[in-house]
Amino acid sequence: MSKYTDLSYTFDKYLGLPKGDAYNLYRDEKNIVILKRLAIVIALIFGITSIVHVFDKGVLHPITISYSVVLFSSLVFIFLYKKKIDLSNIRRYLFIFLVTILIIRTSIDIIKSVTITEEDKKENTEKIEKANKDFNITIKDEDAEKDSVASLVFFFCLMIVFFKLSRNEIVQLFTLAFGIPIITELLVYNNFSIWDKVASLIIALVFFIFAYSAETKRKKKFLARLDSYSKRHMETHRMKRELDYAREIQLSMLPPGEAKFGDLEIAGTSVPTYEVGGDYFDYFKISDNLIGIFICDVSGHGVASALLLSGLRSCMHLILEDTNNPKEVFVKLNRMIRKTQSKKMFVTAIFAVIDLEKNTCSLFNAGHLPPYKISGDSSELFKIRRHGITLGAVENIVQDMEETEVVFEFNKNDKLVLYTDGVSEAMDSEKKEYGFERLESFLNSKADKNPSELLDLLLKDVKDFTKETEQKDDMSVMIIGRN
């Protein structure tokens, strides 16, 4: 059985919901699709009927106008379908649609009876007499009226069967299906005979029994399959809930996406590819003039990376309570990583300290992607290439730290861009990477934007490039600027 016919492939969305809510969601999803398809069918039927009546009765004939109004309404409904209808309001629109169709169909019959001319009556009588003579049967004008009511009930009941409705809704709609035509005939034609309505009553009863029993079986079958699926996938569903909860906790560990320290403005974000990720960014007020900036990327994906990342974050905050010396911070982080993992996972990281008084930035790069500096005076883009050994790769990184420190001026309107490989390695549907060239071109073209604007535009540019392609790596970006 293919995944398109096996409901098990879509049952994940129903797990965790009360059974009644799960079944209502299932029905509403089906009804949205059916409603659009039925609207298209009705548009086609009334479109063809309108064309026929234009040639037969003329453009301005009331019946032709009535069919044209139905056609126009159906087309408007189809075009506005996605904007107006969703799972939250499908029941309301479904009732409006069905009742509107019933009223329109009844109105057309009334218009036919009111606008029929003596010539039409004469033509109809001649057709009946010819049929009686050719086929040796007896047809009266009253028979056509009875057939009209029966066909109306049949048409409406057939539409009700198409949809996935509750038993209460079925009772209500079938009451309308038989009630409105009968009431209309009594009020408009002032003619009512229960014996003339036997055919319509039988039609409505047969469809009602079919729809009611089909709904009972459908609900029983759905709930049975939901129970079976829940039992088989209970552990998977529990793990998914736990991972979703872990994702919430991990995202809550990130600092606010925007912050200001004096004239320093920071904008940052982290987007995990899976439930939990291996990227992390943070910033710290070391003193009135010193601001620490940190970003890292744990090797691998998923739970293992997230666990190491959680420990690394906690360790980072504890280390900063003892020292704010960037070299000592990295040395202690390296020691922690070496002791708490199996030497198969590593961490690339950047720790920068911005001195607002001296207008400088001291930056240490432990195997991370090269950051960019945008000059506020010339809008020139500088790539800071120097980097050291990845954290966790070796036991002692003291000597390496001495050689890889980079100090540069960080003046008014300057910006510093830090990112993880989820940006540069973002792929489109053809497996082409976003790449450094595109990133640098983008930063050059938007050099005048403030950090928050630049971050939003960068994320949009990456999304426009990848479109709906599923990504394999987490994406984090920090942009720091001075105003």
C-alpha cells in the first residue's frame, strides 16, 4: 500500500489530540479538498447550462441570468478559496455553501414557473402530447412539477453524501433537503399533497440512511486505526514530544535577539534544522566598556550535539564568573570539552571582546568560519581569516591562542558579522551552496543597513535562495554594529 492511501503516514498529526478533536480534524481536512472540487464541478455544470440557455432563451432571459449568477459565484469562490477557507472555518463555509446551493436551485425553479410564457406552455404541451403519442404513455404537466421537486431533493442529498459530516449535521441538512422544497411549494404554488411527495421522501430517506451509516462506519474505522497507530508508535511519539520540549528549552537558553550596550547594537538568531541543534550564540557585559561576543558550532547534529552544547553554555557562564580574559575562557572551555566527550566531537567558536572606550575588538577564532568586518567609513568588507585549532581537538591550546589573537579597530558605524556554516552551506534544490561569494556580495550591497535590518535581509536572502529545500545544518548569525 502506498503512502498516499495508507492513513498511517498522516496519523502523526492526530496523536496527542483527544479522539473527538482528531476525528474532526481528519474530516475537516477532507472537506476542504472536496468543497473545492465540488465548486469546480458546479461551475462547469452551470457554465455549460448558461451557454445552452443563451442560445435557447437569450442573454437577458431570467433563467439565463440565474445560471450566470451561479457560475460567477462559483468562480469567485474558487479564486478566493485559499484566502478565506481553512480548518478553523471549513464547517461554517460548508453549511453556507450547501444551503446556498439549495436556495439557488429552489429559486431557479420558482423563476422558471413565474417567468414561463404562454408560448413556452404551448411548446411544452406539444412536447408532452408528442411523447404520449410516440411512446403510448400518459404524461401530465403536474408530473413535471413533481419531478422538479424530486430532482431537487436528489441533487442536494447527493452533495451531502460527498462530504464528511457528523451525524447531527447530516440530520440537520437532510431536514433542510426535504423541508425547503416542500415549504417553497406550499407558499409559492399554494399546493401541497403528501402523496405527491412520496418519491422525494423515499429519495431523502435512502440517502439519509446511506450517509448516516457511512459516517458511523467511517468514524469507527478511523478511531480503530488511530488506536492501533498510537499503540505501535507511542514510544516514537513520546520521544518526539520530549525532543520538542528540549527544543523549547534550548531556544529559551539563547539571549534576546536584539540588545544594546551604549552605542553598541547586537542582532542575532539561531535556527535549528532538527528538533535540537548544535549552534549557540551569546553576548556578555564584562564591564562598562567591555562587551563579550560568543558564537560556536558543535560538530554533528541532533541530541548528542545539543547535550554537549548545553554543557558548554553552562560552563561558559561559570567561567565568566571567574575570569573575563578571552584566552583563559577558551583554555577552560577546551579542557571541559576534552573531559566530557569521547574525543569524536569538536567545537568551532569565536570569542570577541569589544572595548567601547578604546574603539578596538580583540577576536579569537578556534577553527570557526572567518567573520567579516564592514567599515563604517568606506563600507569596505574585510574578511578576518586568522584562526586557531578547533576546541576539543588537542589537549593544550595555550600556545595556539597566543598566535591567533586578532586586534582591529572597531569605530563608529563599523559592523562585525559572525555566522555558522548553516549560512554558507545552505543548499537549493540543485544542491548548489549559498557560498561565501554570494554572502560577501550580499554584505557589500547592504553595508549601510543597521544590524537588525541586515540580519533580517540576510535571512530572507538565504531563504529566497534555498526556497523550500530542506537544510541539513543549523544556521546562526550575529551582527554587531556601533552607532
